[in-house]
Amino acid sequence: MSQDDRRRQLLGIGLRMLVEKPIQELSIDDVAAEAGISRGLLFHYYPTKTDYYDAVVGAACRRVLRNIAPDADLDPVADAGTALRQFVERFYAQIDRRRGFYLALVFGSGPISLGGEGVESHRMSVARRVADAMGLADDQVPAVHAWTAYVEDRALLWSGTPHGDRVDLEEEVAHCCRALGALLAV
Amino acid sequence: MSQDDRRRQLLGIGLRMLVEKPIQELSIDDVAAEAGISRGLLFHYYPTKTDYYDAVVGAACRRVLRNIAPDADLDPVADAGTALRQFVERFYAQIDRRRGFYLALVFGSGPISLGGEGVESHRMSVARRVADAMGLADDQVPAVHAWTAYVEDRALLWSGTPHGDRVDLEEEVAHCCRALGALLAV
DNA sequence: CACACTATTGAGCGATGCTCAATAGTGTGA
DNA sequence: TCACACTATTGAGCATCGCTCAATAGTGTG
């Protein structure tokens, strides 16, 4: 198997296992067994468990980022509202579809790994993307950053409640969109 | 040494080590060595590493909760504004004083342990406490929950910027207080 | 067919999480 | 004071873990 294919396979296994096990219980042996290869080979691709772990978390962050990106053909100025709506909708969809995965990613990946500050830096990418899509100034990115945490928390809360007790998704989305406006105005 | 004293000592060591190491790099041997006891004894108090880990994270959450509680003698109705201010101020102080510790706690403790949903349930306690202190209705607790995430993120961002570039703390606190009003009104 | 290169293996080392039977220490009642 | 019981504590030992490394299987090229 080629290097790229193997790496993709191993990352896929890691992404799948991260859902049901926190990182400290994820063993190299298990991953190797699942992939049908020897421990040695895994260490050939990722010299350290932390390296492998970082690669998995990085891939997960990129995947999330890809999944929540608004349509590319939207105009940052004219369609700012649409871009915002799309972002919130897709953020909610992302979290609702794979709640365990998202929880594990955000609260289980640790602050040290992933280069700088881990998930905090991931949120910064998200915030920057939203600010870009909406044509906001750079000094508003931190505000969007915190708003992202707000939306994330609401989405986790929403997707954690039984389907019968849930507020309408559209209502939630509308709330989050208005919330950004309100927070930027404070 | 008595059971209680020993437990307190071990939890203290865990709290200290959690600042500089993510849980997966924290070894029982290190803790035992730091405490000057044998590995066996540690397993006598905490049968599993996860048990010990959960106890440490639980103690950390309780400590945070204690540190951010507003003064007990405030009237929930008349002094709602003061209670809110105190909470935000102490939340910022807590995060700023031990940023690494808080980061490790929130983003490094994993979603599975700590009984139910880990840090999410901790945030729920925080939100409930704020709602109580301000005399808010039960159905507003989720909103406060998400607002807490917003404040936490702002505080982490704020305490992560160099002292020279920081906005005034009072300005931040005032913003967060107004933000809660704005969000509840949306 | 020989060569070089890459993917892959498996034995093995030290450290880790964990178990358990045995010990040291301390207080209590006779 | 001595024997007893109880609890804190130890240390040997096991299976597994993360990790290293020299050797091998496999594949494409001249």
C-alpha cells in the first residue's frame, strides 16, 4: 500500500476510535491491529504516539472546517447574512451528526498538542473563516471567536436533548445569527 | 498518614501536575514518587488511573466553582447586577491566574470521564449557580450555559494576550455583563 | 536477472498500569 | 505489658504499553 493510502487509512481509524475512547485509552496496538499491520509499521509513519495523535486531531479539525464552510460563490458583502446562516446551519448539522466525535475532539484533545493551543487555535480558524465570509474587519475576529464558542455550546446542548424536547432547528439558527449581531453591537 | 490527609495530598499533586502535563502523559509512578509512597499505595486509594484522574478533575471543578462564587450575602433580586459582575470578575481572575490549569482542565480532561459529560456538566453547574445568584428562571439556565462558554472563551483570549495589548479588565467585565442581557433579549 | 528502493515485519527493551500476598505501624482491651 | 485486630503501606511480579532496530518481503527499473 502506498504511503498516502496507508496514512489515510490510519487517520481514518484514529478518527473512528477517537469517538469511543479518549486519547489516553487509545493504544497503538489497537490501531495497528485494526489496520492489520504491525506496531513497527505504525511507528514508521508516526514516530511517536503524540505525532499520530496530533495528525488525527489535525485531520479532524480540517474535516470540521471543510464541513461548515459556506458556499464558495457567495459574495462577502451582499450575501453576508446568507453566509452566516449557512455557517450556523452546518455547524449545528456537524455537531448533531457526530456529537460524540465533536465532544471528544473539543474536550478530549488536550491543550498542549496540535502545535500551539490546540482547539483554541482551531476555533480561531473557524472564527477567521466566518469573519472572512461575512467581510468583517480583523479586529472583530476575537468577538466572532467567542461567539463561536457560544454557538458551539448551544449546539452541543441542543443536540444533547432528546428529539421530542428540542426547539426547532431554524429557531436556534435564527437565534445564533441575531446573537452575533447583538454581541457585536454590545 | 490518615486516609483523608493522604487523599488530599494526592489530589493536590494531581492538580499541580495537570497544569504542565496532559493526562495521557501523567504517570502513576510520577505521582507516587512525588508523594513519596509506593505505586501500590496509590492503587489502594484509587483502584484505577482513571479513578484517580476523575477525582483530580472533580476536585479541580469544585475548586473553580468555589473560586467564582459571588458573595453569599447578596440578595438574588436586589443585587442581581452585583452578583453578575462579581461572577464575571472572579471568572476572569480564575482563568488569568492559572491559565494553563484552566486550559488543561477544559480541553484536556476528555468528554467521557467525570461521570456524565465531563466539563459540559461542570459548565452546567456554573450556569445554574449564576442563574441562582441572579434569580433567573430555570428555562433560562441553558442560555446562561452558552453565555458562560462565551465568557470563558473571551477570558481565555484576553488572558492569552500580552499585558500591553490587553483591553481594560473592567471593560471586558462590563461587556460580558451587557452581553448576557443582550443574549437573553435576543 | 540483478539492483535499488520502499513497505513491512518481529524480536526485544524499559516503563507503565495494575494485582496481590505479605509487612509495618498503631491503637484497643485484657 | 502483652496480645489482638485493624489499617496503612510495601514490593515482587504480570501483562501491556510506547518505542527501537536490524532484518525481510515486495516492487518497480535498468
